[in-house]
Amino acid sequence: MNLFISDAYAQGAGAAPGGSFAPLLMMVVFIVIFYFLLIRPQQKKSKEHQAMLAKLATGDEVITAGGVLGKVTEVGEQFVTVEIADGVRIKVQRFQVTSLVPKGTLKSA
């Protein structure tokens, strides 16, 4: 019967219980890397966008999330009225305004 089943022998002294801290250290390093490369820049960009929306005023030239370039004619709490051509005004949600452009951009476009 020993031909098919090998004998099992006890091993010598093994690793101490509790093991090493390498896997835990690796997880901490990955979390720190994700924080500095992904989470922190996204939070910073979000804060800048919120600040830009807070100072949005009538007469500013903006670009919406849909790529529409226009001039702000009315600012409400939730919506902004944007004039995209002479006499053509659209209402967009305030958070859909992605960026302010320098004055005069609308005339040159």
C-alpha cells in the first residue's frame, strides 16, 4: 500500500503565529497611493467647480456640459438662463455649467 500513498512526516519549526506585517503594509501603501492619485485631485476639482458655480453672475460667458457656448442672462438657485444667440435663450441646470470663458469669446466663436 505504500506504493501509492506517500508517508507524511511532521515538519520542523514553522513560522510564528501572527505572521508578517507585509500584506497589511502593502494594503496601507495602496490606500495612500489611491488617496493621493485619485481621491484628492477629484475632491480638489469638485471644490473648484462649486466655487465657480457660487460666483456665477449675469454677463459671464460659459460653456455647458453639452458644449453650448453662451452668455448668462439670469441666475437662479437651481437654473441658469443662457443666451446662445440674439433672442435665443435656454435654461440649464446650474451644475451643468462646466467652465467660464474669457469675455469676448462668444463674439470670436
